[in-house]
Amino acid sequence: MVGQSVACPTCGSQTVLRHAMAPQIRIPKAPRMVTTHLEEGNAGIAPVARKIIGNVEKVVLGKHEEIVLALVAFFSEGHLLLEDVPGVAKTMLARALAQSVGCSFKRIQCTPDLLPNDITGASVFNPKTTDFEFRRGPLFAHIVLADEINRTTPRTQSALLEAMSERQVTVDGTIYPLSRPFFLIATQNPIDHEGTFTLPEAQLDRFLMRMALGYPSLDAEHQMIEHVRRGHPIETLEPVVSSEEVIRSQETIREVHVDKKVREYVLQIVRATREHQAVVLGGSPRASLALFHSAQALAAIKGFDFVLPDDVKRLAHAVLDHRLILRPENRLRKMTAASVVDEVINHTEVPLVREESLAQA
């Protein structure tokens, strides 16, 4: 089968076998659960993830894969960009996730007249104390939804950059740290561009992932109608884990083992996007870190304490697609960032991870 393209049974990605001895992945017979080093006897990240996913699926039906990706972004301490048409439960996903983990939730409806201070907060004069007091804005919440982010001006969009990168807000020269966990979910409509302001590349690069929910299947939509007949399930959704458990999970994920060959595989994929002839701007070093940390989170959510190349493949599109800028002539040929990432994955050799290296983790 040397020289032929073989489909992965897990993610369906095509891989070209280049050598006589095809790359193989050897894993233990049973996955080892990731346990935290912070608390004795903790059951691990996978049970926490299953509770959250099961709870969110009571509200967002038929979108298991998308919920897992959102949780990967949350556990990786990144941010998520939801790009889809209106009415496909983008806001419901954010609300359900916040209520499932017992975190505070704020929604920012982005409009052209929205000002930076409307997001970060402002200093207000108090006549009783004859002094200015800082009134916190909606950014001071654990999970923040910036709805239709491309409808607000670049000045207001830039107010989110410091919070996304440094987990802090600077107002009138004073730095106010944001509480953990902090997770920003931004939405935008890719269809209607009238009256919108396109997100610059620097801001897109700060989103760990971009994904679309898509329309539900016929069965899922039928279940949705039955669920909301007597009331929306979001109104009765109860927390299933605490914010402290989420923070512990975020810290523990950094301990998930990533073999040297898998790290090189991540770097080869990102570097190949920079060198692709159809691409003007490829993945940045931040993209390498994003793919690395999100693969750790996905492995932990699945119950493994090591990362497989399949985890990297599964996340490549969500992490890399929105970071690539194609040449104009290639866009005219209907080439997309997704097709470039597919080509890069198909031509990047999958590493051989032996069971002995996993046992040493």
C-alpha cells in the first residue's frame, strides 16, 4: 500500500503511506484515566467532561461533536468563534455551558454604536465620596458571549484583545484582573456582510478555534420541538460541576503527555501551512501552541493521559482554518482554507508512537 492514500478509521482523514513500513500507532489495551495531582482521589477529567456534555445536550440536541470541541476550547483556556447562520443555538450553547459549570454568564449584543467602555466598564463619579469608582462591565464574568461581534466597530472589537490574551482589563491606567475561568465565545453571521466590520487577522489568531454548529438533523429538530413544547429546557438546567473543578481540569490538562514525535507532527502541520504555495499567511506560533494544547484537552476528555496523532488531525480544521489567508488567484479557483489543511494533513507523515514511549509517560 506504499504510495496509496489510506483513510483513518477514527476521523476519516486521508494519509499517504510513503515508506515500505507504514507508520503505525500502538496504544495500551485500555485507556488510562487522567487524574489530577492537586487533589487525592480525583476521578479525572473525563468524568467531569461527560457530566458537562450530557447536561449541555439536554438543550443543544444532535451536536455532540460541536459540544466536545467547545469544551476542548474551554478546558484549553482558549476562546471560541462560532460562525454560523442565525437560529442554530449558538447563544444556547454558551448559556448551557455556563449553567452546567455554575459560572457567571454575560451576553454582549454587539452593535455599531457599542463603545469600549460598554464592555470593559468605566469610572463613574460618586458624589457621596467625591471620588471616581470603577463600575465593572460584562467582561467581568466567567463566560462571556459577544453576539455578532463583526457588527461592532474595530475600536470596540479591540477592547476584547487584552482580555483574551492576558486575562485582564486596563481602564484609566489601572489593571483589573479577570477571574478564572474566563472563556469568550464570539458569534458572527457569515452570510450577511452588510453593515459589518471584518475581524482583523490579529484578532482571529487569538481565537483558539472557529467552528459552525450547522442545521440539526430531522430527528434532532423533531426532538427539539418536543423539548420546548411546555418550556425551554435552558430555564431548568442545573449545574453539574463547579467552577473549581473546571479550573483543576484546566491545570491538569497541561500534564497530559505529548510524545516528541507527536510534537514534531504538530509543528510540521503548522509549518506546512506557511510554506503552501496557495497561502499568503499561514499558521503562527500561536497556532502551534493552540493545536498542541487543544490536543492535550481532547485526549484528556476522551480519558487518555497521552496525545495521539488522531487527536491532532481531528482538531486541525477547527484550529487552523480561520488563521490562513489564501492568495487572491487561489480564492478565484474556489480553493478554501479547509482544502489547504486537508492537503497538508494528507501529505504530512503520521509519526510512529510505540507503546514503550507511552509507558514512560
